[in-house]
Amino acid sequence: MAKSINLENLTMGVCYYPEQWDRSLWESDLKHMLDSGIRAVRIAEFAWNKFEPVEGRFTFEFFDAFLNAARKCGMKVILGTPTATPPAWAAENYPEILNARKDGVLYRHGARRHYNYNSPKYIELTKAVVEQMAEHYGHDDTVIGWQIDNELNGQLDEFYSESDTAAFREFLKAKYVTLSALNKAWGTAFWNQDYTDWKQVYVPRTTSEDSTNPHEVLDYIRFISDSLCRYAGMQSRILRSLISPNQFITTNGIFSNVDNHRLVRDSLDFITYDSYPDFAYALTADPKHTDDLNDRKWSKHLTEVRSICPNFGIMEQQSGAIGWNISMEAPMPKPGQMTLWSMQSVAHGADYVSFFRWRTSVMGTEIYWHGILDYNNRDNRRLAEVRDIHGKFEKIRAVAGAEYRASFAVVKEYDNVWDAQYDVWHKRVEEESQKGWFNASQLTHTPMDYLYIQEDTALEDLRKYPLLVYPHATILKKQTADLLKAYVQNGGTLLMGCRTGYKDETGKCRMDYMTGAAADICGVDLSEYTFLGTGDDKIHVLWENSTVEAAVFNDVLEPLRETVEVLGVYDGSYYKGRPGLTVNKLGKGKAYYFGGAFSQETAALFLKKLGVASPFSALMDAPAECELSIREKDGKRYLFVLNFAHRPVTVGLKQPMLDLFADRREEGKIELKEFETKVFLL
Amino acid sequence: MAKSINLENLTMGVCYYPEQWDRSLWESDLKHMLDSGIRAVRIAEFAWNKFEPVEGRFTFEFFDAFLNAARKCGMKVILGTPTATPPAWAAENYPEILNARKDGVLYRHGARRHYNYNSPKYIELTKAVVEQMAEHYGHDDTVIGWQIDNELNGQLDEFYSESDTAAFREFLKAKYVTLSALNKAWGTAFWNQDYTDWKQVYVPRTTSEDSTNPHEVLDYIRFISDSLCRYAGMQSRILRSLISPNQFITTNGIFSNVDNHRLVRDSLDFITYDSYPDFAYALTADPKHTDDLNDRKWSKHLTEVRSICPNFGIMEQQSGAIGWNISMEAPMPKPGQMTLWSMQSVAHGADYVSFFRWRTSVMGTEIYWHGILDYNNRDNRRLAEVRDIHGKFEKIRAVAGAEYRASFAVVKEYDNVWDAQYDVWHKRVEEESQKGWFNASQLTHTPMDYLYIQEDTALEDLRKYPLLVYPHATILKKQTADLLKAYVQNGGTLLMGCRTGYKDETGKCRMDYMTGAAADICGVDLSEYTFLGTGDDKIHVLWENSTVEAAVFNDVLEPLRETVEVLGVYDGSYYKGRPGLTVNKLGKGKAYYFGGAFSQETAALFLKKLGVASPFSALMDAPAECELSIREKDGKRYLFVLNFAHRPVTVGLKQPMLDLFADRREEGKIELKEFETKVFLL
Amino acid sequence: MAKSINLENLTMGVCYYPEQWDRSLWESDLKHMLDSGIRAVRIAEFAWNKFEPVEGRFTFEFFDAFLNAARKCGMKVILGTPTATPPAWAAENYPEILNARKDGVLYRHGARRHYNYNSPKYIELTKAVVEQMAEHYGHDDTVIGWQIDNELNGQLDEFYSESDTAAFREFLKAKYVTLSALNKAWGTAFWNQDYTDWKQVYVPRTTSEDSTNPHEVLDYIRFISDSLCRYAGMQSRILRSLISPNQFITTNGIFSNVDNHRLVRDSLDFITYDSYPDFAYALTADPKHTDDLNDRKWSKHLTEVRSICPNFGIMEQQSGAIGWNISMEAPMPKPGQMTLWSMQSVAHGADYVSFFRWRTSVMGTEIYWHGILDYNNRDNRRLAEVRDIHGKFEKIRAVAGAEYRASFAVVKEYDNVWDAQYDVWHKRVEEESQKGWFNASQLTHTPMDYLYIQEDTALEDLRKYPLLVYPHATILKKQTADLLKAYVQNGGTLLMGCRTGYKDETGKCRMDYMTGAAADICGVDLSEYTFLGTGDDKIHVLWENSTVEAAVFNDVLEPLRETVEVLGVYDGSYYKGRPGLTVNKLGKGKAYYFGGAFSQETAALFLKKLGVASPFSALMDAPAECELSIREKDGKRYLFVLNFAHRPVTVGLKQPMLDLFADRREEGKIELKEFETKVFLL
């Protein structure tokens, strides 16, 4: 199955809601889009009523008419299955389809994503509407692909309905077979939680101090992910069985509490992403005082997306201010920002960029979630910018299918992503380090990937990188440890941070080395460990001539074998002088263990010391405000320079290179205007 | 029907709770009140049990006894209908009478205002008790008037009971007749919300992200207001049919989610207000660091009240510290503050001032909501101040019925007041501008009115003002636009701010000029618009020699016709140099459009530039800390000078005038002590 | 009945969870404990399932095996009754046993303390399991005592189940007999709350603005306390009837909404305390910027415990970092802190110190609530510190049974403790003064006691102290007033602060002197009273040469008789020059009334002026960072010096004394390392 969107050329699309506009507008809108460079529209994902206004009575008149108009103009269409918003009749007649708050109150009709994935009735209704649509449009040439539902796990990513409890029991029975195995896995000996009948087991509910058994919570998040994947899989199987192989299947994300890699593996041809960097400028935050790089942080999200599919699409690319009527005020994108954010998507692997949305909705909760055009439907500055982006896309159209080149990878696993959500000891170090590594990568111009270790991850997947950083492998499975060990033995460099390895797959702690399976890789155990208190001074590790901050938490290391070298010791607190950084020589490679979390400065120092920093330095001098990236295909390298600064910057080209937008060879100092992007062919 | 209280003289009253005190105290209390200048007591609004201790069994013994005591002393009485607090038997036997949280949990017995307006059972119980009371006291000479319920929409101004859903459906059927019309009005095409059966329609309920269709919410607030007005109307009709025409009907307010103008028009002789400026000094706020003028902000509330009734009463005037046992700690009023706040009420149009309450309650939630006397029932400083106020009232007794004189009006409509409550884009500009205009009016001594445009508002109502400011007419109806246009054509000056006109009466946006119906008045459309982000610099409009801040939001203007003159352009951002202020000459008048929200400085500058600022400057030099106002009757003008400063100030009288309290002619510099008020006859 | 733990020697214990570990570990763990100085283990308080895995089927195999292991090693055992965590079968089959949120949502299985005390079914289940355990282990020599349940009223200290409503009605019937008496006591005349049927009476429920009648709330808290005491009493009676008189009965606390003195009097031999000073260093607080003395504040809690039992135990003494998976991150105790905190417990009266827990749990919510050993089960620094503490305990083993010596007492009553919880006017002054007095006591080295006035408190209990401070006797009962008056007449010095005496036992205010029953003791009434607003300047009382801050609230005093001397007057506001401090000569003693709340500086000044400050000054010069205390037995005085500073300090011994740990006579200047403790024999 294709893992990437693999379009021939870089393509532009848009989202459109035929049901919100008078039919008389459709044709002129479609022509207007085509004229602006747009080649595809995504429709129908919130339009169940247009297909099934009364339960069991299906009609296609409405979207047939729209598809006729599209066909006439030569516009291609991506069809959403409309299951994100059940009809009122469904919610009213079958309250069991609704999701619920943890305390049991149902989420009612009127917003979106209020259904649950496990209701037998909702699955039945879904099957019917998807089958009907697939049969009707599965071989329509105007339809190039399908989007399953919309933003799965958006809005709500926790599920507490009765259907979920029933399904959770089945999930657990399949996993544990016996209650005794479940009791052991969940450590129910703690606080007398032992279950003696399956009917005593529920999804998390209201408890004193809102505390649910953490091992249960880990399984519960796995269950949510499984529920989503099963639900999407059900839709995907229906589509696959009925539609043309020329039509692709995707969905738009990406959201929490879901294994997106499995979702794609099981059910999609590729993933699409909804990219809204303007959130960084919402009135509830001050971009002058944030240290998370503002809109540039979306490169982090795009790196996540790329880890799922090396080439992907953007289903919804920011084209105006964001806002619901009850929340989220933000300014309009400034001139150049739409271009910058579109190029940011492309620089990270997007081959399809579809703007959200053609025209701002005049109704509903999202009246301030602006499209390209304003309510008044006049041509405007943003549409002009869309045309300009189209021109730029044409200049780099061949980038489609090209691969992003990273200098190192940060290793991730869903178990640890999820563990850090409800384990505040894990969360503190994880948040610091994830921010630290991303910011360091950006500011030192050292491109990074995320490498998610999955069941099917192979040693080759790891060997693509000279350096792997696994900041906090709190849960460290044997399978993962084996893979990492083989990676090191084969010449790789592995860096692990504090809090590694003390939990097993159930989220319970090991009665073993504190470093668990990492003891065998890094060759260290701990003699002490502690949070840094708010009353404590900052602690550093002295490493050669450097003073490296060991942020948030400190593991005091104890080498277990002679291959281990102590590289650095702590400079303060009661463990002053004791090991904070070690390296273990293992086969052809090296395994480092660092006793703290990674601040931005610490991460940057490791990049430098471990020899991967700044791979572009021979090509270009660029200020920290710019992001640099390379996509490569057929021996051609496209160097993207994105100026995120709100002012002009100067970069220095150390060799002649072709500016693809200007179609001009450049060398030496050149200026980029505020928000300007350049793409050089190397 | 009378729209004002129209008492012959300025009169003083008090609130009293006979049911909370031993009967032996009644007579001495009444005499003590009379001796202090008090002429009326408000009673019974929380005393349902005293009339109907058991369902259907009515008794009047208790209040007959009190009225006998009052009659004997010569004290007049205002009777509250006791429906603000249903009896325990009602709440226990008929839970349907209770209001509910949005998630369905009922508000239970024990506090107040926990009933809903739409329960058939509660309406039945209300009718019975009000009929019984009206029959019994409707021709009692001691009773001068009736207060319907108490603080309608106080405590809770949203209603989520099943009775409310049933009534909401009826309200919507009456308004839309068909579901198809409702679907269109609410834009249910968005997020697949279409209703196919009336039983699918509810008052707002728990939804994902707590988002309800905004057009539904607008109708829902209209419904709440309608429910209140119907409920009060039902009581009023019973009273009217049974009581003497000499007895007036009022209620005490004013609260949110209600069209107070309709309430008075339909059901009352006049409104009374509950004035508690001590809230400004509650321990949860720091009056040293607020910029909303602290207690002086109550002049804003009084201006609202005056817009409902030019002359009105104060049913509850602060006479001690405020506080519930669970919230709201505040200091005692300092010597002079009770006088200041009473005079503030009178300066704005109050002809009746009734203190809350005679003696501080020794029981219940409000044990810290102090009355004049403390628990110990000794004469105290505050009672001495009441006597002093009485003396002052006697000196200006003829002010009753005199009219407040404003230099300009800020235009309001309930649709926009309500839209700004749940539309955060509207709220941000509205809050800035409402504060800006009120503060500028106060600090430049330029008295203002609020002018609510209602169905029966006529051109003459507008023509009373040389300048009308409608800061953000987001929803701009044709009827309102026609009225404003006629006002301008007839020589008026109209000033509108950003975000004007883009919504219709359903709260949906227009596919038309961004300025909607204002395009025809101000002659402009927009080419751009944006929030100012927290990372952006302040933006100004350059207007002649002035630099005018265009706060919060910027509309970039585009003249539509030749009568429009660009008066000012923006000084920054990507729309630098483009129009931010225009004026359209229309008939004999002028219509200004300003692209921002109005900060205090901006509003003050407009007052000056448009020639209405500081009408008292020929009479008096007064520091900004003082409020100045004039009430006028029969050719006599009463100039109120209120010193809100916590220190003495000096004012300069530019002509001789009679100090009514001192009974002395004054001229030149005179000092006002901290909190001191003077009234001069001009 | 014994009121103290009265062990022969200072003894060390530990908490242990056999059910969480493989049985193969038990014996080695027990030997390891004994080897470290530990003589007793507390077990079983969360292990109901091990005794009754199926309803009605009891088994003792599991704990018999553990007790056999303990017996073999010579370890003593404290058995917890396991009622803090009902089995899943109980919660599933009998939801009536669960506690509920105020809005009715039940607290479900999976956490702890989610049951209610009043469920007949839960009482039945409790009786059965406690009887079975008592019969089985009540004469086992290895079992030295019993702990009833675990942390009663921990987690949840409010109860809203249907069983609670039923029991609340019975509680109220017993107290008031008639509804009319209840209506009068609760002041239901306010807001029409009169009850006409007992079925209308509920525990507090959801109300508008979440306000419940405050007099009802006071009774409701009394009811919670009564429920707890009845529930514990039921367990205690079963135990007493079945166990050997050699086995003691205790429980571990102490928590809110319970009369701990009654709990001990009715049901326990002594109380034990769970002491976790590391909370002061949790990452949610910054110990560098708190003024509540951080971990030293636990001396306040220990003073509370000592007021219940002069000699007591610590059931859970901090031995590692604290943390749940969802909350409460904190650093590991630093070297010396475990010793400091253990000595702090002993210095205040603990004769038994049991660490929580042997080894950190590898499962469940408390995986970060560390024990002595870490997950990896290796000997570590903290175990070494436990051994060192054992060595120190051996040096001062004879301190067991010795009495703490206080220089003065702060008077408390549960009615006022509880009143201050839901009465924010009371809470503001109470919080300021309680912190003020404790901090002043600590920083001036003036040891204090809390003296709870109970029904059986006798004049002799008061006469132990030369000075009694009752900061805010808001509710002042006649019985208490009589006792205090007798204390003064007999030569005592009494100091009362603002807000004294204005409420009666129902929490209603008196129509009497504002100072209520204190008028007769202090001889003053009030002419004014007010909160100090956030906009007001600080106010002081000028007293001889001192300027004493009268914080938060000011009573303006008015002497009622000639024996009263005005000692100080206010220095500001409108009551400048009026009395703020008075003294009444009464019999052989003096009664002071101070018009404000007591800041730390104010309290320190009173200690000095009233002649009780710094009783150790002849013995020792010590910096404020150290706590000093004396325990005395058989004429021997043990002087504890605890260095809470995070750095070394110097103390000066003004006479030779024996350092018990060093077994060396010392005199003159000596240094204490950071966190170091010394005990000198005087």
C-alpha cells in the first residue's frame, strides 16, 4: 500500500461546502478556483443530511449536481464520508451513539464529533451511508479520493459512553483473557482494586481526586486508539471493496490518543494534515514572549506528520484568521504569511496543499474561521496571495515526491507519548526535552526526523541516522531495547536522557536496574534520582570544557561495567562530583546516558559535540530566524530557506545556486523580506 | 402608562424583613425609620411561606399585623410578590419548577431564584399567591405599590429545565412556523445540524467544546428575555386587574438577558434599580489599580437605568458593607460614601432612594450584606449619615421629576448587547469601546445618555442629540439603518466604529458589503480587517494634527462614493497609509466611520473634535475626579458636583450660584471634602 | 483510657504492603527492616480482598503467612482494618455504599475513600470484616495494635450520598426534635427556606451560586464529624469486645471536618499522624518565596496532633519523594532532611516513628510516593539515613513519654475552625492570625500549644498557661466564655482579637453587644468595624512606643466599664485616634482586646509585651532559622535544636550541656550543619 501521496506535481486544492451556499454560486466559485490555480476541492465531510435526510432514505441529487458542475469545469473532487456530524434524527432517536463526559453526561447534537466509535447503532448507520456513497461515487472520474470522517479524535479524544465500556471489556478480554491476568497487569493489589467479574470493569469514571489506576489508563488510551482505528478501518474496508483503485483513501489529522502509524497502515493510502500556524498569534498568547518559536512550531507538527508518511498532503492550510464565535481570536495572516506557511508545509514533505477554505462561512460556530475570500465574496489580498503561491508552486512543481533529509532523529513510541500525558513525573521531563530538541534543531539548522518505533520497525529504519536521541524512554520494551542495541553495535550513536527504562509495558515499575533494559545498552544504573525543586539552584554537568544544564530531573549515574566512561559529573547539590553523563562503547557504536532533561542549549551542545550540527554551513550562512531544509529526488536537491522573522534578514550563499522562484543564479549575500521563502536548486 | 416614578418630592425608603425579627421590634423599628426621614418600606419579596405555608392554604395574619403597625405609624409600604423564593414544599413536590444547569442537574431549594419562568406548575402557583395577595392588599391605603418578584434574572440568567425546552419550542414555532425556516435562520447547513422534527430542538445542552450554534444562542437569549417578560407580565396583569390604580407596579433590577425596556413597557409603571457601588472596593479587586473608575462606574449603570425610565427609583441603595458568607468581602462604606452614592443616584434621575436594609440580617447567606444598623441594633454612624442625607434631600426635594441633560448618546440595541456576550470577536471591541466612551464622558465632564433603539423608537428620540455614537453595530437591521440615515439627513452627526454591519438579525454574516447597511450611511466598504495581535504594535489613525489610537481591531476602509472624505489614514502595519477614518456628507448631516475600537483617549478626542465636549466649562472648572451633571425642571437647573476622590478637591465657580445644601451663594474657588457632593441651583 | 502512646522507648516502625510483593520477598524484607532498627510494621489497611475475596467468604491464609514470617523474625505488627478501600464487588453490587459529588454523581471504584460512613450496607460489610479479623488476630501476640481504616476523611471530607441525607435527617431530629426548632436554628425565615416536612431536608445540594444556608452548613460539618466518629466507634467497639487488652487501637490522621478529640476520646487509645513535610517543596510551590516557613510548618500540624494526645505516634513519616502519577511532583528529601523531619516529630511529642514505606510501590497511583528503598530494591542513601536515625533514637530512647513544654497556648474550638471554612469574613482574619501566631512562636523561640476547648475542658487545663490567645472567637458560647472569665479571674492573661463573639452556636449573629459574651470579659463593645480594603493603607495601633499592625479587619472599641483601660488607638482611616487595644482588669488577671487580626510581627510584639517570649534565652542563643523545644520527664529536660536552614548555623550555649548524640558536654559556640538536629540534656 502506498505510504505517500505521490502526486506527479506539487498541487493546490481547497475546501468547499456546497451545502452552505446557494447553488447558483457553485459554478462561478469553481471557475474562480481553477482560475486561481486550484485543482481539487474537498467536500461533504459534514453533510450527512444531504445524503440521508431521513433514516434509511438515501438521495444523491444534491452532490450529483455539484459533481456535475465540477466535471463541467474540470475540477477534481475529494469526498469526505460525513460521519463527523451525525444527523439530528440519529442523536435524538439513538442517544447510545453519543459520547459522554467522564461523569456520564452525554454530549448532545449541535456541535461536532459527539458520537462514539463503539456504538453498534452508529457503526450500522455509518456502514449504510458509506456503502451508499461508495456505490454511487466509487467510479466517478471526478472523484479522485476519499477522506474518512473529519479530524478523527479532534474536539474529543476521550470516550465514556456505555458503548465504550462494553467495547473496552472486549478489548481487555482479548488482551488478557483472564481477569487474573488483567489484575496482575494493572497492579490491582494496590488500593484493593482486584476485579472478580468483568462487569466490574469500566472505562474511567468519576473517582475521588479524579485518579484512575494508571495502568488501566494506559490500556484505556490504547483502547481509544484501537477504537478509532477499528472505526476508520471499517469505513476503509467498505470503500476499498466498492471504489475504483484510482481513488485514494486518506483522512485529515493529526490528533491525540491515536496511533497514526497504524491508522495509515491499516486504512489509508496516506495521511493529510490540517495546518494552522496562526494559532501562534491568537490573542490569548503573546508571541513576543513565547519561547516555543511561535508559528515555526508547526514545523514540529509537520515533522510528526512526515514520520507517518514521508510525503503527505495538507488538507487544510491556513488561509485567513482563525476563530470560533466563543473562542480563538487571532489576527489575519499578514502579507506573506500564507506563502510562508504553505512553503513550510512543502519544505517538510507536503506534495498537496489544500486551503481551508474557499470563502469564509457566513453561519455557525466557525464564522471567524476565515477562508480565502471574505463574506463579501470580493477578490482580496489573500486570493492574490493564493495566485502567487500557485505561481511559486509551478516553479518547484517537480519537488513532489522528493524526500526530506534529516541529520538525526528523535526516537518516539506511542507508549511513552501516552504515558507522559497522565504521568506528571514523565510529562515534566518530556515537555522540556521535546521542546529542547526541536528548538535546537531549528536554531542550529540541523534538520531532524521523528522515528516512531513500531512493531514493524527494522534496523535499517534506524541506520538511516548517524545519531538517535531517545530523551526519556520511560517505558522501554525488550524489543525496542534490542533494536537500539543492534543500532549501536552496528556503529550508531545513541543518546538517552534521565528517567530511562524504569517502567515496563504495563506502566508498572521494574524491580530491576532503575535504567531497566537500558542498563544493557548504556551500562549504567542509578544511585540517586530527584526532581529539581523550585527552591533549588540550576544543576549542570561538567563535560570537558562545557557546562551542560541538566534540567528538571537528575539521575545520578553508576557505571556497571568497564566499557563505560564517565564523561561528566554534576556541579552542585548533594550529588556534586558524581556522574551525570556517561558513554558506553558497544560494538562499533556508542551509547550515551545523560542524567537530566534536555534544555534547548543542552540539546544544541549535544548536536555539536556529537558531530551532526549545522549540515548546511558549507552551503550557506543563515541567521537563526530562518528555517533551512532540503528535499531530494533523482539527485536533485531543493534547499528551502524560510524567513520566520517579522523583518528582512540576510543570508550568505557560499556557492552559486539557482533561485527557482526568481529563475536566477545567486551567490553571496542576499536579502529575504519578512516572511519570504526561497527555494534553491543545488 | 407612566414611564417615570414621578413622585412629588425626592423621597427616602428602606427595605425591611418583618419575618426575620421578633414582632415586638416592628413598631419601634418603624418609628425609628420615620424619625430618620424614611417614608416607605419594601417588604415580603422572600416571604411566600408567610402567605401560603401549605399548598393552597393562604393566610394574611402575619403581614396584616405588620401593615397595621405601619398604618399606625404613618409608614407607607411597597409589597413584593414573593416568587423569588418558592417554598420548600413546592420544590420538593414539583421538581419541574426548578431551573437546571446546562448539563441537566437541578438547582435545589435553599438559595434563591432557582425556579424557571416556564413551568406550568410554577405559573399556576404564582398566579394563586399573587391573586390572593392582590385581592387582600390591592386596596389597602398603606400599600403604595408592588414589586414583582425580586431581581428577575439575578443569580441565574440562563435556564435549562425541561419546561424551558418545551417553551423554547413554542417560541420558535411562533417565530418560524416551519422547521425549514428555522433551519435557514440558524444556518443548520453548517455542521449538519438540520432539524427534521421539533422534538429534536432543545435549549442549549452539553456539547463538545461547549459550543452551541450561535444563531440558536441569539434566539435562546431572546427567548430568555421573552420568558421573563411573559412571567412578569402574567403577574402584572393579575395585579392590574385587582389592585387600586393608586398603587404602582415596579420591579428591581437591572440584570442581563432581558429587554428591560419591553419589561417596563409591558408590565411596569417604572423600574427601580439596586445600587451597590461598594462592589468596586471588594477585596478581590484593587481600586488603586483599576481603570474603570471604581464606584464611579455605577454612573454607567444608572445611565442604563435612565435609558429605560428617565426618572426612576432606587429600591436598594447601599447602606453598609456587602458580603455573603461564601463570597464578596468588602469594607464598610467610609463616612460620606453613602451620601455620595445616594447623590450619584439622584444626579442620574432617581426620585426615590430606598436603603438596603434597615438592620443587618443576623441569619442566612447574607449576614454580611449590611444594612444601616448593625446586628447590635444601636444607633450608629451610618444611621446618622442617613439622617444627614434626609436633610440634604429636603434641600433639593423639588428635583423630583427633573430631567437629566446629556450632550450626546451612545446607541445600543439588545441584539448587539446579546451578540457581544457569546461572540468573542464582538465582545473584545465592545468592551473596549463601552469603557472608552463612558470614561471619556466622565473625565471630560460631557454627560451622556444611552439610546436603545427599539421597535417604537422614533426619529425625534434621536434628534434630541447633536451626536450619536454607535460603536459597533455588528448586527445592523434595515429599520435601524433607516432611522440612523434619517437622523443624519436631518442634520445629525453619527459616528460608527469598526465591525459595523456585517451580521444580519439572525447573527449570520451578510454576503454583501462588509459594512452591510452602513455602506449606505457611511459610504464605505472594507478592503481588509484584522484583530491587533498581542505581538503587534499599537496602530493609530493620523487625523489632522492628532494621532488617534485605533484599538483592538482595524477595518481598512474603502470609500464607495464621492461624498466620502478620507479624514485619516493608518500609521502602521501592512495597511499603513490606507484609510482608517472617513466622513460621509449626507443631507444636512455627517456620518463618520472609524476603523478601530474606541479607547478612552480616542473617545475623548472625538468628543472634542465633534464639538460636544465639556458643556460645563463656562460654568465651572472641575478636576477629572469629580462627576458633573445637570437635572432640569420647570426652567430650573440643578448642577450636581460629586467628588469621587478620596481627598479634598477644589472647583472653580465661574459665575455665582446657589449652594442648595448650604443655602448660600457661592462664586470662585471652593473646596469639596473627600466624597462630598454639592448641588447648585443655576 | 490511655491518652498517649506511652511506649517505654522511642521506637521505629515502617509501613508495608505484603499484597504488593512476591511472598518470597517477605522474609528478607522483614530481616532487612529489623537490621535497620525497625521494630514494627503496619499492614493490611488496603487489603480487604485478601480477607474477603467474595462477599461473605472469609480467608486468612494470606496474612497468616505474613504474620508467621513476622513472628519468626521477631517483628511486631500493626493491623489496619481494610475499610478505606471497598472491594470491587461491593461497589458494583451496592452503589449505595458510594459517596457522591454535591451534584449527585457517584465516586466510583478504583481510587480510595469513595465510600460513605452512613450506608447501612457498608456498615454491615464493615462489621463483618472487622469482626472476622478481630476474632482471628485479636489474641495474636505478634499483633501489637490496630489501625482503624486509613486516613479517615482524607481525599474526601464531604458526603452527599442518599445514605448521608437519610442519616442527616436522623441527626437533626435527634438534635432539634421538631422542624420548628430546626427552622429557628437555621434562620429559615431568610430566603423563605422554612421546612414543613422532614423529607424536604437534605445534605447540601446544587444551588444557585452554590450557596447553602450557613447555619445548615455548620450543622452539616458537625454531622460529617459525627458520622466519622460513629463509624470509627462502631469498629472500635467490635475490636474492644474481641481483642486482647494488650493490643492498642489507633488511627492515622489528621484530617478536616472531624472532631479529632472526640474521635480519640470515644474510640482510640491514641492518635497517630502522617507527616509529609516534603509537600513544602512540591514543584507547584516555590519555597524561596513562601512565608509559611515551608517544612517547618509541619511543627504547626504536630502542635495540633499534640493537642489531641500529648504523646502520640507517627504512622507515616516521610522517607522519600512524594507524588501521585497525576499530581504532586517533589524532589527527594536531601541528606539530613529525613532525620530533621523525624526529629521534628519527636521534638513535638512523638514516641513512635513509622516510615512510609519500606519500598516504593511499583504499581498504582502512588508509584512516585516513595518509600525508603527504590523500585530496584538496592540499599540506598535513604536506608543508610534510617539506620542513622535509629542510632540517634537509641541515644534519646528515654524521651518516650516526656512532655512538651509550651510557654502559651492558642485557644481553639471546632465550631470556630469549621465556621472559618465556609465564612469568608471569618476565614480572612483566621488565616492571617493562625499564621501570625505560629510564625511568631517559631521565630522568637516561644513554644506554643493549641488548647481546644471541649465539653470536658476544665479550668485546670487553662491554668497551665500564663497566656491564652483566642484570636477570633467568632462563635463564643456561654460555657466557653465562663471558662475564659474564670481563667482571667484566677490570674490568667487572655488576649482576644477582632471579630470576637458576634455569633451564637448556630452561627447566627447576636442582637446584643457586637462582642457578645466577650463584653463581659474584655469590657468592650464596638462602635465601628470594617475590612481593610485593597485600596486602603495599612492601619496600626499606637501602643506605648510601639506601632502594632492591625491587619485585615478593624474593630473600633468602646469601653463599657471603668476597669477598662485604652492601651492603644488607631493611627489612620476615619477612626484615627479611637481605641484599638484595651485591657480589662478582672479579678487577678487581665483580658486584652485587640481590634485587628494578628500578623507575625504583631503576634511577636504581644509575646514580648506580655512577658512570655523566648524562654530559652538564658540557655542558648539561636538564630531564627532553628526551632527549639523542650520535652521533660522525671525531672530530665531534653532540649531539641532543629536547624531548618539549608546551610550551617551557629548556636551559642550559655551553660554547659550534654549533647546526647555526640555523648559530649558542650558549651559556647557550636555549629549545626544544614538540617542538623541536636538534643541536649539539661
